[in-house]
Amino acid sequence: MKKNYFLFLIIVWGLTFVSPVILSAKVTDTRDIELRTKTGNKELRSLPPVRAWIDNQTVYVLFLDLPSTATIVITNTENSEIQTMSFSFPQTVSILMSQESSGGYEIEISYEEKIFTGEFNM
């Protein structure tokens, strides 16, 4: 009887303290942005040393080369609104987009002599 009572208490404790954490887990909306390298002859290549992704209303850019300076240009393809940002010694950059920023976008990431482009939707 004591074993059953102890087992019952453990189950009640688990349902009381553990299940709310599981039920309230954060749901993420993370999507990768496919980036292409733009070379001198306008040929596009894959496997760039830069990664970009969207998580809800935030655009993230990860630099694997660790450049000294980088410029990121995000253009709304519907209304041609442009955001330009420059960073010194970036590793991971986060750019918060406005709440009413739905639609299609183009991103251009440039550093040193490299230019990477991609498209995404919010």
C-alpha cells in the first residue's frame, strides 16, 4: 500500500510541476534563407560562408569568415522600402523587422569582395 501511495504522489507531483512546462513550450517559426554567391560574371554559386534565417519577425545572419566589416541590405519587394545596416567584426547579427512587415523581401550581404543574395517572405 505504501508503494502505491508513493507512486501516486510521484505521478501527481510530475503532472503538477512538469506538464505545464511541456505544455507551454515555445513554438518557433524558424526558416532558412537560401543564399547564393554573386561572382564577377553574375554566376550564382551555393555553399556560401554565410548563413541567414528568420525566426518570427527577426532576421539572423551568421558569418563563418568573421569579416572586419559587413553591410546588410534588406529590400521589401512590394514597396521598395530599403533597410541598410553596417557592422564591424560581426559574428551573428540579428535584425528585428517591424510587425507590419509582411510580404516578400530580398537580402544582400556584402563584405570584403563577396556579395550574397537571397529572397524570403515574412
